[in-house]
Amino acid sequence: MDWIKQIMEYKKGNWESPGSLGQKIKKIRMLRRYTQKELGVMCGFSLSSADVRIAQYEKNKKIPREKILKAMCNALGVGEGALVHADMLSYQEMFYALFDMEDFHGLHPVKKEDGYYLRFGSDSIINDFLEEWYKDVSKISKTKRR
């Protein structure tokens, strides 16, 4: 029932999509262990306003202009696609993305006793990405436990 609470919060304007631009900026910033002020300064903002500007972007109160977005991607060490691709909040957008992955990468649902899972075709390049992602997540998890 947690999803019902999320939808209610979203309707009240209190919940932000994990796939929104602001949440993507925040997630990558935190992975890089930058403060809002540090990221803001790296993007060219003054020391006095750097953290406020980044906070506004992370809360989706403001949308960065193209020049700032490029500076932010450069500071975070990511390509622009990492921040500007589809927001998966909308069920319709999510389904379109899943259908595309089905067509291009052999994605299909699998039912097991403990739930439903998604599996990619054995020849999909996505499997190589997932292997790398798993290794990265494992490293981060080990670091957090220390």
C-alpha cells in the first residue's frame, strides 16, 4: 500500500518523482559526495548562492538552463543523457519504456514464487550493463557498511 501513499503525496505536491530532473541531480551529487554548495560553485555560482540554486534545482522549483545543465553534467562527470532522459513517474511513460525494451532488448516478465521480475534476452547488451551496475552497487554497499 506504500504506492497509494506516494500517489496521495504526489497529488498534494509533496512527493517528487525519483526520475525527475531534480532527483537525478541530487542522487548523482550524493553519489559523488558533493555538497550542494560544492556542486553550485563548480557550476559557476557564487559562494553565497551556490547551495540555494542547487537546492532549487533538486526540488524542481527551477529548471536549469542549457548552459547550467552542461556545467552540472561536467561537474558531476556524467553525460547530459543521465539527467534529461524520461521521467518514469507516469505509468504511461514507464510502459512505453518497457515496451521499447521488450522490442529492442528481449525484456520479458518472469513470475516466481516471491514475485514478478524482469529478464532481458541472453544476447542483450543490457546484461553487460547490469553486470557493471551490480559490481558498482556492491562496492557502494561495502563502503556504507564500514
